[in-house]
Amino acid sequence: MRADRLLSLLLLLQNRGRLTAPELAAELEVSVRTVYRDIEALAASGVPVTADRGPAGGYRLMEGYRTRLTGLTDGQAESLFLAGVPGAAQELGLGAELAAAQLKLRAALPAELAARTERITQRFHLDAPGWFRESEPVPQLAAVARAVWEQRPLRAHYRGWRGAGERELRPLGLVLKSGIWYLLALRHRPEATGEDEGSVRGYRVARFGEVRLGEERFERPADFDLAAHWAESTRALEAARYRQTARLRISPRAGRLLTMLYGAPGAQAMAEAAPPDEHGWRVVDLPVESTRIAVGDLLRLGDEAEVLGPPALRTAVAEAVRGLARRYADEPAPDGPAPEGPAPAGPASPAPTSGRNPMA
């Protein structure tokens, strides 16, 4: 561990120039006294470290000195693939490895290229999670990632939308989608045969409870491609997600909201919309999910939209609106009792076209 720390200290001085002992201690997450000892060890090994006194002082390497001792460890090499998403690297327990790998990589570059990498980090930043969404805790992510790395089966308590229960899984890969971690795994059922035994399913890592890793290792399917499988499954999900098309008459304001609320389906609907009438209202065909989910989503447009069809969807929206009208017709006092009867239909979730989560 000390050898790794000495190398990190050397690379910090090489990449950043003059640094004070407290600055080095903060970067290396050690005490200032430890930095003093490490500087002495570097100097004793022949590294030309210079100490400048005064308010603008600090430690620096002698002008012109550069080390080529930049070999990457296995963990640091793996962490480079997560360089664009440092938060993900931290969640996987690779934050320190990534920082060390970046230091080594920058030290190995010529001065001009090293300066360019610094400019890139100051001009481009990737923030993976979506807007208005708190990062969900993933306390079991490190254990799940270990099972993936080591090809070890795991048993876990899982809270799926169909209910909670024990799962025995053969983990194949992890995917970070819009700030949410998913595990793709083979679900092992001792009593199952054929396709049930060999199907790859997705699991939201935040829904795992206790996780236990098996001692033995399993054989990973030779033909499994994580990126290709994820792309294909998401395409299939999108194709199956929109079960019907709603014909709407929308106001100009609703037209501006459609893309924001419905994303690509909304943009496509507007691109293919009929010309506006004399009041600026247009007829559009919007792909929607099941009737129950579509009702909640379409109510978000309020009186800026009218459902023209299908008849069942128009009827469902009308019933929901009547239910809301009844609910608010005789508004109770703020601390009065809630009105009797079932609640009217409402938005299925905060997200547009919410549906079931694709991951079981």
C-alpha cells in the first residue's frame, strides 16, 4: 500500500506542479505527518523533490524531471472504462482506483496532450441521473458487482412489482440507465427446464435486500453480449410498451408540452400532426400504453387536450374527469373528513407514459 501511495504522490507532483503538504494529504487521504515521511522516502530513493519555503511554498519536482513508472494495476485499468461516470465508479468501489489510473495516464502523456486532457475535464461533464430524481440507495451494489466480476451465483431477497421473495441468480452484467442500476442475470429454478431456466432477466439493484454469494463459480454463456442484449431488450420493451394510439385534439400550448411530457413519441406525434385549425388546435396521434396508464398521463394536459379516440379511452378519461368533479364539488374543510367512495383515476406515476418498470 505504501508503494502505491508513494507513486501517487510522485504523479501528483508531476502532473500538478507545486503542492503543499496539506494539499497532498487531502488528495491521498492521509495525515500531513505521513506526507512528510513519504516525501523523505521519495528523496531517499533518488527522486529530486524540492521544498519551497514561504506562503507560496510547497513541494515540487526538479524542473525537467518526469517519471515513466506508470504501470496500471488490474483494478485501475478496469476503472478507466468508467472515467466518464465517476459517480458510478464510486458506487462500485472503484473511485480510488479511477483517480489513481487517471493520474498514471496523465503522467504518461506528453505535456501538450496532458494539458488537453485537463482542458477536456474543465469543459465537458457527464451527469447520468435524470432531472428531479433523487439518487436511490444501492447498498447491495458492491456485493452484486463482486458476484459479476467473479462469476459467482448469488441468493437474494428481491422486491419485485409482483411481490417479494428469494431469487437464485447467475449474474451476467450491470447496466447504469438514467442513474438507476440494473443487474442482468440468469434466474436459476431447480424445478425449471428449457427456456425458463435459460432466460436472462433484469433486476433493479436498489430492490435487493440481503445478498449472499455462493462459493462455487458458474460458467458464463459464451455467446452473451451485455451491450447487445440490453439494446435488444430495450427495443423490445419500447415496441411492446405502446399498446394503442390515442387520437387527440390539442391546443397550441399542449403542442409545446407534448414533446416535454412524452419524449420521442410526443415529438413524432407533433411531426405527423394535421395542420392547425383557425384556433391553432391540431389533431395528433400519440402512442400510449394501457388505457389505465394512458388516462393518468393524458390528464396531465388538463383542458388543453381532448381525447377523440379510441372510444374506450375517451370514456375512461371522461369517467376520471367526472370522478374528479364529484370529489371537488363539495370541498371539505382542510381538516374535515375525506369524501366517501373510491378515488378517481389519476396519474399512474410522476413519469410520463409510466408503465411497469421493465426490470422484474
